[in-house]
Amino acid sequence: MKSHVLVVFAACILDLGLTSLTGCGKSPSASTTPATATAPAPPTPDPATSANAEPAGPPAGDKICFACKGKGTVKCMAPGCVNGVVDCPGPCLKLDRGTWVHMEVAGHPPTDLWQKFAKPGGYTAYNQNHVGHVIAMQNGEIVDTGPCKICGGTGKIACSVCQGTGQQVCPICNGKKYVPENWTPTNNPWFNSQPDVIRLTDGRILLGKIVSTIGSDVSIKTRDGKWMHLEATNIVPKSPVVPEAAGK
């Protein structure tokens, strides 16, 4: 009986020893150390294609365009273009067209603006809430026919010159970003081709047109709507010399 107990006890000892040697049932070959690998070094950026590379300078005899600062584009100069949109050319009601007045109308605040449309025997008025709609005569009555089919009732459309971007190709460098060194903001082919350039003997340059000449007095209306009166002798006769491209 004692010998049997000893045998059982020895077997238990042996079993415990094997368990501790095998790492709690895990294979001895299993490793708890994480594998490491050396990442390949990143390729050296090509200076010619790097995003941070300095742009090439202007060709010999040229300089960065003074109009677009080397961007190749400028703010759209189309008449009426504001951030890429212009007034709708359609017949829709617009706040800057026609005569708008304040009126006492029941159910409406006195701040409303109204535009009157004549009809036989009187008129019909529409307020600013109808801007972008087409007001027309139908069967002897002035009616709101709904939103303009051209602008959808917004009163604005995308500028055809800049396609709604608000930017256009620079007219000085034609998008090339560089101009000849001898060009200046007031002496270059584009500027000199403007039909309303007026050069004065004191060096000033105006953009406008001569409206009238009475004796030696010349009346000029500038592009921004200002009026000027000058002596005829103070105006340089029109014979602009277009600067040629240096070395070209």
C-alpha cells in the first residue's frame, strides 16, 4: 500500500515538472519576443520634381510679370463680373434696374421696395421678393410668370469670360508668367492697345475718353466716371511706342 502511494506521488511530481518545463501547455518553440524589421530608407526626392523645389527663374531678358506676380492669372476683368458671376441678361426683375420706391401696402412693412408696371387704367407693383422672376403682360394684366429660365430666379449667371472662376488668363503675359524686362505697367503691348489711353506731358497716364474740345480746353471722362479739364497742350498726341521684347 505504501509503495503504491509513493508511485502515485512520484507520478504527480513528474507531471508537474513536465508542465513547468513546457510553459503552461505552450510549445517550447513559441517566442514571446516581437519580431523586428528594418524599414527601407525613403528615396531621396528629386529636386526637379519636389513640391518644395524652387521654381525656375525667368528666361534671360525676361522678368516675373508685374500684373499677375508670376501666377499666370488675374482677377476677371469682364464688365460686371464679381467673384465669377454677372447680372442675368434676361428680362427678370433686378434691384439695380428700373425705379424702386417705398409704398404703403396693406400687409407689408414700409421698408419693402416696389416697382410699378403700367397697364391700361393703372399699374401693378411687385416688391423685392419677386427679384429674379419675369414680370410680363398677359391678357391685359401684369403678372409674375415665375423664375427666369436663364438664371433660375437668382438674377445672376456664371461669367462667360472666366467661366465662373473669378480668374482669367493674365492679358499682359498671356499666362506665360514672364514678360520682357523693358515692359512696365503703363508701357506694354496690352496697355498701349487700350483705346482710351491718354498720356500727359507731365508723365501722368489716364484711362478715359475725350468728350469735348472747346478752344484749348479738353474735357475728359475717365473710366471711373471722373471729369477732368485740361489744356490741349498738356496731352501727348497718340503715337504709343510698343516696347519690343528684349533679345527676342
